[in-house]
Amino acid sequence: MPDVQLLADPRRECLIGSRCRRCETYYFPPEHRQCRNPHCGQAELDEVALSRTGAIWSYTNACVSPPEPYVRRNPFVPFAIAAVLLEQERLLVLGPVVADVAVERLRIGMQMELVIEASAAEDAADEILWKWRPV
Ligand SMILES: [Zn+2]
């Protein structure tokens, strides 16, 4: 799982990405070795706290359990997935939607915010997940 930073205030939890020092391209999961922009190639990237909100760019539902290394719930429960465009970074971050929001409720452009949840899987006691929920 990519880096998640947990702060004392649970409303301020955020994902950690990286940003190129030269062309300011953002990456999530964070890129640490070299900027992937073919016109840049800068080797110095900084870790940055990513925005916690954005708008749905696309969405779907997951009706089949993903393959390993996905941590499975048993039994598998279908869930919605949203690609959220972060406002400031103009970066798409894909993630599951909180369980009480069905795919039928989602709309392109809907404002979403990041939440951090403990995994419900039996064998994932220490796992945490980032999810999206409507603002
Ligand atoms: Zn760059």
C-alpha cells in the first residue's frame, strides 16, 4: 500500500505523494527515483501531503473479488471504486468508496473527501485503507 500519513487529528489524514522539483508533476503512489515526465527526467522529488478532496472523474463497482495481494473480506462484498481528481494537484487517485455509499449514488463531478479506515479483512489486523466518501 502506498504511504498514508496519520496525523493526530483524524480529519486531517492525508495521502503522501511526491512532486518533481523541476516540472512540478505530482505522483501517487510517490515516485522516489526519477520524474517520469519524458521531457524532464529530474532525479530530485519531494514528498508532499496531497489534497484530501477532489471531484469524481470516473467510477464503477467491483463485483468480483480482486486477485492477491488485495486483502479479501470473507465473504466478498461488492463495493464502488472512484477515480478522484485532486483539485490542487490535478492528479487522479483511484480508491474504494466507503461501504455505505452505493455506486448508484455516485456522479461524475461529485465532490469527495479522503477517509482512512481499518481493514475489515480477518487477516489484516494492522491494515488501513484510504477510501473516498461524498463531501
Ligand atoms: Zn519533472
